Amino acid sequence: MGTGRSVAAIAAGLAAVVTLSIGTDWLMVRVGYFPPLERFDSFSTEMLIAATLYRGIYAVVGGFVAARLAPSHPLTHALILGAVGFAFALLGAILMWHMGTHWYPVALVLISVPCSVLGGSVSGAKA
């Protein structure tokens, strides 16, 4: 397995998730659907559901990208990306625990691995 290509595949998947998530957050603020992000505690349940949905979709996209670019074992790359997403989501949950509702950061932790693996699966990749 090419270590450099493996790292690049996972990094590309992560870049896709982060770029799409931040871009959509920015767009939601610009169109007035979300309040400024620093006012996260004022997000409604509907807003948090929307954010959870698009973040889940973007985790699928990231898993797809990682699997397609993997030099071998594509589903393993999608799983590793999911584990990285899990770690970031867990850190975010810890840091955001005092803000707003608790279900949202917990949901992000719980969906990270399954969504990423789903993306790897729909890529046509074999284990």
C-alpha cells in the first residue's frame, strides 16, 4: 500500500467534508437562514437538523472521495476517514457542550463513521 497515496486519499476526503461544511455554513448565514455562527446557542432545532443532514451527506461524500482515491483497500480508507471525523466531532462535542442543545454534537459523533463508510461503499469499492 502506498503510504503517501493513502494519506493523500484520506486528506482529500477530509478536505471535501471540511470545505463543503464550512461553505454551506457560510452560505446559510449569508442567506439569513442561520444567525452568525458565533451565536450558535440561538440556533433552532430546525437549523440544527438541517446542519446535521448536510454534514451527514458531506461525510458520505468524503468517504466516497477517500475510497476512490485509495491505492488499495478503499473501504479501509473510508473507515479511517470516519475515525478522523469521529475524533474531530468528539472534540467539538466536548468544546461545545456548554452551548445550546446536546443532541446535535452527539449526533455528529454518531454519524461520522457510518456516513463515511457508506460513502466508501457507494463508491463501488471492495474491501
